[in-house]
Amino acid sequence: MLAAAFWGGVGGSALLIGAALGLILRPSGRVTGLVMAFGAGVLISALAFELTAEAFATGGTTATVVGLAAGALTFYLGDTILDGRGGRDRKRSGGQQQGNAALGLVLGALLDGIPESAAIGVTLLDGGTVGVAVVAAVFLSNIPEAMSAATGLRRAGRSVRWILGLWASVVLVSALAAAIGFGSLGSASPLVIGSIQAFAAGAILTMLANTMMPEAFEEGGRTVGLLTCLGFAAAFLLSQLG
């Protein structure tokens, strides 16, 4: 369980790194969008080859279909509720968060981060070794995500201390989510484990489509397609070599 918490924290720590880079470098919207596109491609590859494929191999068709649907619907409903409570535009880089409720922004960040970290914890169930491709995908996708959000929050008037405190809290919750994902499923049946793997994949994929990829395209333009493909290819090769 400690190993799961550690690796969940490693993946989540990229949020602090990305936030610091966003605050220090203040990259343009185009640069942030292109980096975000690469991160999205990396994460999509990990979902396909490390989570969904494993879910199918472990739990079969039923676990995969039910898990993907449940994860997608859960994120969609949670995101819809939080949008109405101030969490909308939490990952935008243009300062659209101005006037949004602090609680909504915090809960939105947690909603985005928990499925990724739980997925890291679940990978440890298969032979006790962490899924390197999943950790790398979460890490690489979290950096541009936090860069964009931190830049936008700063432009919206949030203090540096508040912004870094937000991402530090998400890192802690990420480590906890990874530990729970591992500890609660140690003796679970293959059907349950496969369902949880697919659930995480469905939630993360919906998050990408709803929040990350629209921002990337809006800021980065048509070039984001090339960067997304590059990220996908890089993560695929990493998963095969690992």
C-alpha cells in the first residue's frame, strides 16, 4: 500500500511542477496548448494499452463495458455538478476562473486527479510491480494540465500561495487514492479488478475530452493533432519496451 501511495504521489507531483512552471515561465497559450496535446496523447495511449486492455484480459467483456460506461458517466455527472458550483474553466489558461467559487475549483481539480491515481494503484495488483507507462502518462499529462490551470488562476487574481496549496492538496489526495485503489482490491475477484481498471479508463478519457483537449485545440490550433499523435506513439513505445 505504501508503494502505491508513493507512485500515486509521483504521478501527482507533476501537478506541482507544472504549476510552478506556469507561474515562473508564464508560457503563451499556444505553447501550453501544444504541451497539453502531447500529454493528452500520452494518456490516451496508456488508457488503451495499459488499462482497457488489462481490464479486458482480467475481467472480460462485461467488466470492460460496464467499467468504461460507469467511469464515463460518473465523471460526466460530477463534472456537470461542479461546473454549476464554480468549477468551470478550471484548466483554462486565460483567466476565465475569475469569479468562480474556490471550492468548485478545488473539487474540480480533485475530480480530475483521483481517477488517474487510482489507476496507478490498480496496476500494482498485477504482479506487484507498478505500471511504468501509466505512471509516466499521468506524470506527463499532469504537467501541462497544471501549467494551464496555474496560469489562468494567476490571471484571475489567485495568489501564488493559494495556487500551490491547491495542487499540493491534490498531490496528497492522489497518493491516498492510489493507496486505496491498491489496498481495497488486494483480494478482489478478477471481475471486480477488471471493472475498476475500466472505470478509471472511462473516467480519465471523459475528462480528457471534456476539459483537456478542447483547451489544447483552442489555444494550440490544428497542430495539436500532430502533438497528440506524437504523445500517443511515445507512450505506446514505452509500454511495449517496458
